[in-house]
Amino acid sequence: MTTSTQSTFAPPVMEARRWLEGVNFTPDRPLINVSQAAPVDPPPQPMLQAMADTVLTDPGAHLYGPVLGYDPLRAQVAAEWSVAYGGQIAPENVAITSGCNQAFAAAIASLCTAGDDVILPVPYYFNHRMWLDMAGVRCNALDTGPTLLPDPEQAASLITPRTRAIVLVTPNNPGGVEYPVDLVRAFFDLARTRGIALIIDETYRDFDSRVAPEGRDGKPIAPHDLFTDPNWDDTMIQLYSFSKAYRLTGHRVGAMLASVARLAETEKFLDTVTICPNQIGQRAALWGMQNLSQWLAGERAEILDRRAAITDGFPALAAKGWSLMGCGAYFAYVTHPYDMPSDALAQKLVRDAGVLMLPGTMFMPADNHNGTRQLRIAFANIDRAGVGQLFDRLTALPD
């Protein structure tokens, strides 16, 4: 008998970290770790102080809270999202979860039973695939080709009587591409027509190059227009993470926006897993939304500069046979020129170049061999100078 956990693969980031064992890195050539898309710095000092004050003065922060989250945070998300996306979102449409991964798991639990299938564009975020495997839900892979943009018509051809949802991640992990507004709308229309859900993971929305702090007439520029539909919640489920925006990775705070009926179903799942989200983390996220807009704008500007450093410096790699398939948010997705699969190359890069990155094979079904030529560079924790050092090491590799 195969258990639910045995039905899937080992966590890729943990597997990649094991490649470091026995490898020595020197002060003049330290490890460049571009394997994981998570901030390594703590929250900014003012937020840390606010969190300390919460610990000392807010008794409720140490108790069980509502399963669907801290009501003031739910209200804040609803209000800000309504303005940002130009739609009407009520606090009752918002659930706070223990990270965005849990939001995805809860959404799938509310939609699917074993034997159903969900369409995932490939390359996919591997934790999405892992959860589907453990839930007994088939991953219906939608190849995105060289553009990394999924095709709605191709997706339509994959829909079966057991299909329950299509999942989009934009800006994309692992590809970095930002899905055009019209493309997201086309998937929404397809999902609505076929009576299935559209799950949109917007973990990296704060670092979308199209989302300016102020747009035309002082209004934010939204990455899609789906919330303007008064009945958006009959089809769309939006997922979000506070981890990237406010460096709250260890506090596990995410969000799920959906219909009230859908959240009533997810409440059952959440109550049996964590009972309630992290109370201190939720209050920190609320404080961040209310006080750190200018700080977050600076964080976004820095990430966009690192993205520009990737595109500015890539010609040196292109001259060695590399190609840049996608770049945005925290990621660049590339093809390599070497006569070896990417999983072997990734381990060689640790030993020979002092670079840790993830191979495309970690973002693909086993029967899709495109990943053997691809790698993901997570550049959120290396600045422009670090990008230059990374490219110097990669270009120095022998042909």
C-alpha cells in the first residue's frame, strides 16, 4: 500500500540543500544561493517593535482566534483589494491562512476528492504538485512552451468530467513571467463556462512590474480585472502571501479570497489542521499594511532593479549558449547549453562554481523532458553586484 506522503516526491529545496554536504566554500568564493524564493532578512525594525508590543500588551495574541482569521486583517485586505482591483470585496470573502501553501491546500480540499484532476501549467510550483499527489488528485499538466504562457485553448482540450480547477501563478513561480490581463480573463471565462474554479496564486503580486505604487489618476494598476466582475466569486479563488511583502516567512500568514460558501467549506479544513492562523503574524501583517506602504515600495524597487540586472547582464550568458525564457518577481528561468541534464548540472554547479540553484526537472512531471535543459534562478536575495558575480561564475564554466 502506498500512503499519501509516499505518493509524492521529497521537498525539492531540502533535496538541493543536501547537495551542499561535504562541499567547502571559501571566504573569497562563498556560496551563491539562488535556490529559494524567500527573504532571508527579518522584518524591518519598526515592525519588529510592533510585534514586541503585541507580545507584551495584547492578551488575545496568545489565544485561539477565529478559524478564518483575525477580523481586522480580513477587513483591511478586503478594503485594500477593493481599491487596488477596482471591485467590491467584503471581509466575509477573505480568509487568513497559515501561509499561502495552506491556502492552496484548503482550496483543493474544498473542490476535489480523490480521483479528480486539476490543470497545472508546466513548469509548475512543486508544492502545488505535491499537495495534489497527497490528496489523490491528478495533475493535468498544461505545457506552456518557450513563452511560459499557458494557452486557454489548449487548456480547454484538457478539461475532463473530473476536472475541478485550473491553477495560475502570476507573476509566475518558477518562470517569472507576468500573465497579461487578457490572458487571465480568458482563463476566467473558460473556467466559468465549463463550471470549474480558477485558482490564481498571487504570492508575488507586490513585485509585479506592472503594479506601480500609483497609477493613472492616483489609482493602483491592477494585474487583472477579475474583481470588477460582480460575480467573481462564482469562479475565482485568489491566493496571497504576506511572507514576501513583509518578510514574515516564519510566521506563516497567507490569504484566500473566495465566495462565502467556499470559505465555509475551507473552514472545516483549516479548523482540523491549525485551528487558527498565527496570531502574532496576523497582527504584524495588519500593522504592515497600515504603516509600511512606502517601505514596501522601496522593497519592490530593489527587486525590480535586481530583475533589471538579470536582463542587463544576460548577454554574457547568451554568448555562452544560455537563453532567458522568463524573468520577473523573484525569478529568472533559463535554459543551459551543456550536454547533461539540469539536475546533474545543478549539482556540478555547487561543486565547480559555488552556486546553488534548482533544476527544471523539479518543476516538471517525470515524463516531461523539457526540464532537463532548464534551471530556475531565484534572485531575491542577491543584489545587482551579486547578480554580476553569479554571471561571472556561470560564464567561467568550461564549454
